[in-house]
Amino acid sequence: MSRSGVKNTICALASAPGRAGISVLRVSGPQSLESLQRLSQRHDFMPRLASLCPITHPVFHQIIDRALVLFFPGPASYTGEDVVEYHLHGSRAVVDAMLDVLVRQPGHRLAAPGEFTRRAFENERMDLTAAEAVADLIDAETETQRLQALAQMGGALSRLYNGWSAQLSRALAHLEADIEFPDEDLPSGALPGILEQSRALAAEISAHLDDNRRGERLREGVHVAILGAPNAGKSSLINALARRNVAIVSDIAGTTRDVIEAHLNIGGYPVIVSDTAGLRPEEIEATGHDGLEAEGIRRAIERAGEADLKILLFDGTVDMPDPYTLNLIDDASLLVVNKMDDVLSKNIIEGAIPVSVKTGHNLPLLLEFLHERLVKLVSSDSRGPSPTRRRHREALEEALDCLHRADKADLPELAAEDLRLAMRAIGRITGQVDAEDLLDMIFRDFCIGK
Ligand SMILES: Nc1nc2c(ncn2[C@@H]2O[C@H](COP(=O)(O)OP(=O)(O)OP(=O)(O)O)[C@@H](O)[C@H]2O)c(=O)[nH]1
Ligand SMILES: [Mg+2]
């Protein structure tokens, strides 16, 4: 049964806007075939077979374009409704004229962002995690993001969460039967056995959550911050990594004031690198300045705290490594000494990677090290799928709390209520449990035409 009664026929440009070889307009809803027949003056469309036909303006009787059209009858279509795709020549004029005509057809209107996929969800063509994966696949910029989105679209998360819901549902049915009709032969009832199962499930959920947030990191991009003393070469490094001039480089210490970001693809992993203001603690206390550098340093330190990985960059031409940067060393840092091309330069820190951003010396090695750390941080190895959104994680944590509470419940009735709440929390992830505001939030982030 459909999750909601949908009446309107929606249309939108499904391909990227602007000049292109081909642009695809998608129409979904009960009147989509009727409008195709009216605009093409043909009635012989075969399901899922392409037909080349002129589309004629219904009022001016001029041809808008010769289009390749496809008709996908519901319910076996993307949205679950009748869908028509118009493959047009990709000019603004054609697309605008075609959309203008389509929205004037009876019952037609422009689609809202994500509305096609929302209808697919409402017509049970996919669950919420698969719908989210559609958006992730469209946004995927690297190979690992593509693979994660595809796995999720194929039901990797749904299978796991539906399996857990089903386990809870069986346990609950058992417990409720026991509450209604207690078994005289078993004085302690079904509760101990059920709680044992729910403890096992809690352990499974905990293990799934204990994943270093790799699914979310992969979806959003791994945050790498470059930190170091003024003039160490941080801005030079971000420019070299991004292969373009994103940040200003100069020999004036304190050039970079704000955080500057660049999106990179390192061996298929999405990375957001940030260049930061040089760390010069005395500047924070200094008076008589405009305070801009101090604010920049404050932001740099904030970035250091939020980063998944830190590149701590030292200037090899100075005698002592910068103590303030040394202070930031932890498990999530990679030590790099720069300016090794300079005759005065030495690798002032044992174990650090000696590079010259200026000549490019050892930059491939630095990328290799970075790649290795990224693999450790986000690679899925043989483990199952990971939650990819904070909302998944929060719902699972809530389910876990409920299971722990059930374990401590004094009465079977109270344990049953906690198991029910755990099941609801998991059901919210896949959309089994409806929540209109949640749907609005999820589909708002989609592009129009998807
Ligand atoms: N010899 C040499 N000079 C370098 C190298 N990398 C950067 N520099 C120079 O060092 C100076 C400072 O470089 P930046 O990249 O602006 O340094 P920064 O760390 O961003 O400095 P702030 O923004 O002030 O914190 C510039 O004159 C660069 O040309 C290198 O590998 N070798
Ligand atoms: Mg700089």
C-alpha cells in the first residue's frame, strides 16, 4: 500500500542545467502519459521502449524539439508512478520551452527538490536509507564515496536494520504472549531468555557503532588540518596538494589569517584540507594589534581540535622545532619538516617526513603517508556497512539505551515497553516509523529533478 495518496504530476529537469548534448526532463504522476500523448500526438508508446518523436507546442502548433521519449508505467518505475522521460537537445531554449509547456498541462507542476525520490519512498520503491544513498551517489566525488553510496542504495544498511527490527519484533511478540498467558511450568517466564537475546543484539549494535565514524567521515570528507608556525610553508603546501593557488604565500610571517579549505581526492578518498594561520602564541596576548592574527590563531587551534588528521608542518631552516606545534602531536598527527631544499635546512624532528614544497621533493611520499592514514581511518576492510549519517547514529544510540534499560527492568511489562521503543528507534532509520518533519529534512537536501 502506498505511504500516501499522491495526485499531482510533477516535472523537472533531471540532468544538470545549462548547455549540454542532451538534457533529460522527467515527468511523474497519473497524467504523465496523457500529456506525452497530447504533446506528441501519438498513442502508441510501448513501456520502456524509446521512441523518437516531435514534440509540438499545443497552442502555437510549432515543434519544440525532436525528442527521444521513454514511458515507464507504474508501479515498476523509479517513483512507483507512471513516469515519462524526454531526452531533448540540451539547450536552455529547448529545456525552458518544454518545461513551460509541461507545467501548463492539466494537473502538472514543477517538482520540489528530492520529490521524485520522496515519491519513490512513499510508494515503497525504496526505504529511507536507500533514498539517502541516491543523494549520496549524486554527491559522490571520489571512488570510495561512490562505492559506499552504491552499497547503501543496494540495501546494505536496510538489511542490517530490518534484521534487527525483526529480531526485536519476534522477542516482543514472545514476551507479550508470555505476559498475557503466563506458562505455569516456567515460573520465571520468557523474560530471561528474551533479555539474553536483547543483550546480544545490544552488543551487535555497539560493535556497529564502534566504527570510528568511518561511514560519516567518508560521506562528508575526511578533515585534514595543516598546522605550524608562521612561515613554515603551510599555504605553499595546500597549494601544492590542491595543484592551484588557493592560499596566498609570502615571506611575511602571519600571512594567513583565516581558515582556507580545499577539497581533494587522495587515492579515491575524499579529503577536506584546511590551511590555517601560523601558530604564534605570543600574538594572542600581544596588545596594540588589530586582533586579526589572534583570531586567526584561535580558529587554527579550533580546527586542530576538530580535524580527523593533522599535518604538523615544521620549518627545517630553524634550529629548534616550534614548541607550540610540538604540543599538538597526538595519534592523529603526521609530522612533516619543510624547506629541505635550503642549504641550511635539516630534519629537525626524528621520524618526520622531510619535504620541500618548493621543489616538490618527497611530496609523493607525503601523499602516500596520508593515503595510508586515510585507509586506516575510513576503510571498511571486512567489516559490514557503517552508519553514514548522524541521524542513523543517534537512532542507534537511542535503541541501545532502550535495550540497556530493558535489561534492568523489574517487570516484563516494562521490559516490553523498552523493547518496543528500541524497535521504533531503529524503524525511524529506514522510515518504517513515519515522521513527516524527518522526511522534510531529508529530502530538502536533494537537488530538483531527483
Ligand atoms: N626554501 C623554501 N622555501 C619555502 C618552501 N615552502 C615555502 N617556502 C617559502 O616560505 C615562505 C612562507 O611560505 P607560506 O606558505 O606563506 O608559509 P605559511 O606557513 O603559510 O605562513 P603563514 O601564513 O604566515 O603562517 C614563502 O616565502 C615561501 O615561498 C620550501 O620548500 N623551500
Ligand atoms: Mg599561510
